[in-house]
Amino acid sequence: MKIFDLSKPLGQWLVLIFLAFIWGSSFILMKRGLIAYSHDEVATLRLVISFICFLPLIFKNLKKVNKKDLKYFFLVGLFGNGIPAFLFTKAETGISSSLAGMLNSLVPLFTILLGVVVFKIATNKIKLIGVFIGLIGAITLLSSNGLNFKNDEFGYGAYVVLATICYAISVNTIKKYLQDVSAIIVSSFAFLFIGPPLVIYLFTTNFVSTTVNDPLAYNSLFYISILSIFGTALSLVLFNVLVKHTTAVFASTVTYLIPIFAIFWGVIDGETIHFIQIFGIFIILIGIYFVNKFK
């Protein structure tokens, strides 16, 4: 981690922006994966490939793991990876990738709420103000995309909201119970519990026949692989390192920046961007400033 000195604010911000780019790109990659595969196949492939990437680290660190931490690894694996992966791919069968990225900005709000109410983690009013300012920016972005609560978009958007609650549970679990555990161990052993059953589940789907018979399958598989290696395996290690060196709330504010990159890829993919979206991003950045400025 010599490239990013996480003991200094500059290093923390560089990691935050880098993660935002990776995760902001994940929505368009999921969209590409869904061209050939079903939503559950995309989610399963993403997690299985990530699990395979983590296997060497799991074997290497097997003797370093404290048994008392296993239940927390399970929670991180389930709520930080497993459930959200399926919720997001399901959501993107009914809403755009950019809208999914925008809704993802709810994570810091749920991180604060669950941190205070469930995990008994102390915070302050200034951080709460920052989170709500960021939330207003996220709502502005969401509104600019023309969300109509009378159609199915609301229902599919609810999948993303549920995913953000799951992420908040995972972030707070890492911060409260796994603070002294290596980020690499946390990231890899979280997959120890969800990886094996998902490998079995993958072969109960139409994955094999789709890969063999669909001419677009290899392109989709390529995008899913990028999503798995960079958007899941590598980014999880970086994110868990960031949580340990900062706060759960600051680390989760990466989701405020994610819509910027999600919209960018949306534009590249043929979508248009409006002034109100730029205004929403500006509000989000103000929220991040308040969350990070006052410790």
C-alpha cells in the first residue's frame, strides 16, 4: 500500500476515488453480463470467480484466523457480498445501470443509522448533517432520471435499497468486530462461506448451455470476469483497508462518488446528462466534505 499512504488525508481520498471509479463501472459491467446470462447467473458467476481469486489467500492465511471471528466473516460474506450481488443484478433487469448507481448512494445513511441504533457506534451531529446533505444530492440525481413510483421502476429500485442496507451491516461489522484483522483476511475469508455453495448452485443454472450456445456469452463472461477481479476481489481488499484507517461512514461515502462514474459510463453508452445531475453531484460532494472534515 505504498502507493496510497492511508495515514494521510490525500491517500485516503485517492483510495476513495479509485474505489468509486471501480464500483461506478460495475453497473455497466453487470449490464453487459446480463446480455447473455440471467440475473442470478451473473451474480453467481461474479461471486464464484471472486472466490477462486481469493482461494490462494484463504489457504495461505488459514492458520492465522481466530475462530471467534468466523461468524463475523460469515456476516461480511453474506451481507457485504452475497445478497447484494443478487439484488443488484435483479434490479438491473428493470432499471438502468446509472439509476442503480445513484440509488447506491443510500449506503452512508444506513451506515449511520445502523451504526448508532444496532452497533452502538458513536457519531456526531455534523456527520449526520453531512450524510443527509449527501442523501439530498442522491435524491436530486434520482429525480433527474425521471423515477416514476407508479411503475415497476420503484419495485426494482427497492432491490438496490435492500442491497445498501446489507452493505451498511457489513461495513459496521468490519469496523466494530474486525478492526484488528487484516483486510486481506477479512475480504478472502468472507468468501469462504459463500463461495462453495455458489459453485454448486452455478451448475444447477443454465450457465453451461448458455456459454456453449449463445454467441454473445464469451463477451458477457469477459465483462463479468473484469467485474469479479477488479470490482469485487481487488476493490474489497482496498475498501476494508480504508474502513480500518478511517471510519465506517467515511469509507461508505465512496457511494456518493459512484454515481458520477455510473453516469459517465451511461453517457458513453448513449445516455444523456442534464444540468440537474451536475447540481446533484455538487450537493453530494458537499455532503462528503462535512462527513470527512469533522472527525
